[in-house]
Amino acid sequence: MATTGKVIRCRAAVAWAAGKSLSVEEIEVAPPKAHEVRVKIVATGICRTDDHVLEGTFPDLEFPVILGHEGTGIVESIGEGVTSVKPGDKVILFPLPQCGECSFCLNPDSNYCLKSHLTEPQNLLPDKTSRFTCKGKRIHHFLWNSTFAEYTVVPEYTQCACLSHQIAALASCNMSTGVCVMIGEPPAGSTVPIDPFLLLSGRTCKGILLGGWKMRDSIPKLIASYLEKKFNSDLLITHTLPFAKINEGFELLRAGKSIRSVLLF
């Protein structure tokens, strides 16, 4: 049955409040508006960043919310003005937009985008509304991805896509030329105490978003390298679980028993 232009009812793992397990619910997913894409999710990963939300340590976030920001799927329908994909296309979603218009996107040395969640909250889509409802309540988006749902709606430009060791990592760098790069989304309010003498000796400590890659430009190259067997990312997937066992996936994450768990729909 054709679903284009219609509300879709499907399953999603809803986070109703911090400190509570995710609840698999039936939700309604509205059709995409202009420059938006509705995607049928095929698989999604569980990341520590999602767990920060459940712990209540992710900044500028509103509940209830559908988490998930590492997903792949198939385009179900598109809104007016979408030109980069069409229904039936296989896509990867990513949490760092690439609008292609801001000063950062136009800079070849930058992978940041002014539409990133570090600039403005992404609890709602760019028009400040949500495409999700559940039990008559509005459900918030997460990083404009929300891949813990069988269907999600995203802006066109978001698809193609441990602090305790920081000082030891910096100290292990060569003096004068060594560079320590901090990766991952830390809990809100986190601080990193640094011995200033490690910096005075010429070492550099910096942060980076998703490896410094421009997502829409770089992900296709990464996929091509994977298909050419230049690297094997399969080794990082330690658990594959059905979507209904999403809370078990978080338990594996918290217990340090998984590198990356993937949920299949």
C-alpha cells in the first residue's frame, strides 16, 4: 500500500524521561515537508552518546524523545525541493549536517556546519516542529536523525552518513610535535584537567567532530574503500540484536561488553 503523503504508524523506542529504560511504542510519523526525507530504517547502531541522554547528561535536550543517530535505510518519500535522493534510494544518516551553504561547509579544511547541534538544539526539525507523535503527545527528534524508529524524517542535508584517559594520551605524545585528539560526545558539564606543562612542552590537544570528515562528501568514499576491502569495519560490530532488544543493547554498552551493537528492524 502506498504511504507517500500519509501518516505512517510504526514502532519506535521512546525515551520518556531521563533515568528510565526505553519503551518500544507505536508512534505516528508524519510525511516529510519541504527539503525533508522520510526514511525506512533498516539497521541502527547504539552509541554511548545515546546513553548520555538516558543518563540525563546530554545538553539542551527535551523529553520525550526518539534517540539513535547511526542508521541506514531506504528513502520512503521526499518533500518538495529535495534533489539529492529519490524514493527507493539506500541512504546513510549522520548526526553532523552538511548544508553546503554556510561558511564552514564552504571551507575545505572544515567539517563543521552551522546547523550542527553544537550551534543550535536539534530537538525539533528546522521549521521548529516534530514529525513524531505517540499517545497524543509530541515526541522530540534527536540530532535530526532519530534512528530508533522504523521510520524517521530528516533534513535532506543529514544523509548521504573517555575522558579519564585524556591526560595519559596527551602525555604519551611527542614533545614539540605531538597531537592528542579528543573524540566522542562527553557528558554535559564535563571538564578535562590538563597539566599546563604538557602544553608548554609543545604538545597539542584538540577536539574533532566525526574524524574531521565532511559527511555527505566523505561517506561514499568510505563505503567504496570498504567494498574494495581496504579495511574491515565488521570487526567493530560485536552484537547484532532485533530492535525489540534495544535495552539489552544498552546494557551491553554500559557493561563494556560491546564495541558496537547493531539493531535490525
